[in-house]
Amino acid sequence: MTATALTNPDLLTNPHLWNGTEHSVIELYDDDAEVNLWRKFTLWIVGCYIVLNVGFVGVRFPPTGAGLPIGEMVLVVSLLMMNFTVIAPRMAREVWLFPMLVWWGYCLPRALFDLRVGGAFALRDASQEIESLFLFVGFWLVNSATRMRYFFAWLRKILPVIGLYGLLFPIHNRLTAVMPTIPGMNGSERALFFQMVGTPTLCIWVATWLLMEGRQGESGSTMRYVQAGFLTAWMVAFSQVRSVYIQILAMVMILLAVRRRLAGKWITMVLMAILLIGAVSLSGLNLQGRMTKVSLDFVWRHLESSTGESEGGKTGGAAAGVGQRERWWSHIYEQMRVSRTKMVLGLGFGMPLTNFGVGGTAPVREPHDSYVSVFARLGILGILLWVMMQAALYRAWWRGHKLCARMGWIRDQNNLMLIMLYGVSMLLLAIAEDAFEKPYMAIPYYLFFGVLIRYTSFLREAAADGGPTLEWTEQENEATELTQ
């Protein structure tokens, strides 16, 4: 991204006009680039994947049979609109592109070869491998300051929608029963609205955003604290999903490592959520969650069941699920150890990875663990390439994060943190779910990181061009730390 004109040149020469907490570097620059209809369409399709999740997966053309999903349609058209001779070298300057190119060079031909085994299901099973190409889409989508500003304005419109949508979680089953349905590839039908698979995880991400955006002394900052604590308590109490507990703990550890002031806010917010759930427990209110009555005692026993141990009752089934997944993984390993070729190159695409069926008909194709799925389908080679690709993406974030910290660009640092925390949330969810095999999680994940790579490029160029920074005095630095 090349900054062509400053909207306020005085900010470069007078640092006292610049406040990196309130302003982003993107706001300094203007250009003639237009946010055309296709770019807007792409972002709002991604927004539908994020909010509507599994219900939106069935939207395809034609709408029945093995049609082309709308996400893949957006991918194909966007790739055709790009100039790879410009994009690939530019992208390679910002991120280690080698493992990604090898990943695509290995996975995509493999998926095409396996069409002879599983037909269209081979492409369905290779969804993450295909949708990881959204890295290019994200990088291309925001190739000007104007388009980057539009992206973050769009993102800040989607976040409150996720939070409000999540408040409907306690009644979402009743709502789906009266919603229009879309047929799937295997003949099953899903309601388009109110599925809410992954919504609890997204709501915790929204709570973190509320804390980041609420600055000390700013009007409405206290309300953001309350909103974040309430949303966290609501999702823990009613969703009763173990991955949410792990996500909350992980957020604390990450923020303690990179943003200690924000970690303090997060811990305070979690304590507020615990108090709210405790108050409900003591009040005797009979509020029904996804599995059982809302109570702190259930949260503790449910978390304990993650180890496979349980005293029975409602958490007994959750604990039994741990053993079931272990049997799936054992079944996969037994198939792979048949030969060295399968161990190194995997089992491929087009066949279910488990021998478990829902209702005796539809097979569960993935073992509810994306790491195991990548290893099973692509072998040792595939999982190594995938890990190297993820490491390259998070290294790009870390470089941008350190640059923003050095320059005092807190607003830009928050933008990068938003994307990184979404990514970490998906990586955590992938331990217990086939998150990256689901388009509504994989498409936003890779598109967001494409945006992040372009963003770090712009930040580096702005710093090299003498972008605004403050000569912090010790007192000013302490004041800024309070806002983090």
C-alpha cells in the first residue's frame, strides 16, 4: 500500500497534535482508490459467514446438489481479478511465503487427484486447503489506505452484531425450528439463521474488543466494561461450551505476555462475569443453559470433564465425548501406520476420517480436531507445512505489534490485536472442533491474516517515511500505559 497524500500534514511535523491512542496511521493518508462493489460484496459475504456460521455454508450455486459454495465463488472471482506478478512479490516481502507455496503446491493437486476416490466430497474435505487462498484475497482487498479504513470500519460494524446475535443463544433452538432451511450436499437440511455454532467463541472475542476500545476517562468506557463482563457471563452460563473456558484462560495468558494493562482489564472483567453467574446461582433462579441449569458448580464440573473424568450427570456425557474422540484418533492412526507412505503423505481426501455416523446414516467426516484432520489427510509432510504456515502468519503479526509499540501507535496495535485474537480463538477452538474444515471459520481466518500482512506492510512504510511518533516523556508514557 502506497500512501499518496496526507489528509493532515501538520501531524507529521507537530507531534502534539497526534494521539496514537485515538488515531490510526491509516487515517493520515488519502488516495484515489475506490472501494468498489466487489470488495464490499466480498466483505459482507464474509460477514454472513461469521454471523450466520453453519447456516450460511449451504448457500451455493446451484442451490441443490454439489453446487459451488458462495465462498468459493468469491474466491475464484477475486483470484481472477488479481495481478499475481505484483501481489506475490509484495506479499513475500512481508511474510515467509515459502511454506505456503509448498502447502498449496502439495495440497491442491492432491485434492484434484482424490476426486477419483470421493468425487465432490474430496473438494469438500479439502476446504481448508482451498480456503487458505483467502490470504491472497485479504492482501489484495485492502491495497490502499481508503480500502484499509473501509475494512476496519466494516469490522467494527460486525462486532456488535455478533454480540447482539449471541444474546439470542438461550432460545436459538426454538428460533431455528421456524427458520427457512437449505439442503446440504449429503441430503440433510439446515436452518439459515440462528445456528450459532462457534458464536460463543466469537462473543468472547467481542468482549475483548469492548475492553480494548474503552479508554480510561473516556465517556462510555465504564459501560463497555459492563457490556464485556455481561456478554462473557452470558455465553459461559448459557452456551456451556468447554472451549470457551479454555479461550478465556488463554486470553489472560496472551494479554499478560503482550498487553499487561489490558490483561488487568480482562481479569477484572472475568471476575465480574463469575460474580454475575454466582449471583444467579445464589438467587435460586432456574435459568436453563444448553445442557443444564445455570450455576457456578456446573461450570467447574464441566471444565473438569475436559480430562475425561466426571461424577456423572450432565457432565458425564461431555466426559464420555473425550473417550469417543480418542477412539476416532486411534482409528485414524491405525489406518496411517499401515505404510510409511500413508504416514508421510496422509490418507488423502474424499473419505470420512471416522467410522461414526449420526442416526446411522450421515458419517462424521472429521474427528472434531483440525490438527488431527490435517495430519490424517496430509500426513507428517502436511502438518509440518501447516504449522510452518501458521508460524509465518503470527510472526508477521509480532513484527507489526512491536513496530506499533515502538512508534506509540496504540490504535493500530489494537487493530492488529483484533485480528490476532480472532486467529488464536480459532486455533483454540480447533483443538475440540474441526474449525478449519468449516468455511465459516476458515474463510474469515485466512482473509483476516491477508489483511494483517498488508497492514504490517503499510505500517512499516509509514514508519520509514517518518510517520508520526511522540517523543514520550516519562509522564506521557505512563499516561499511555494506562490506556492499554
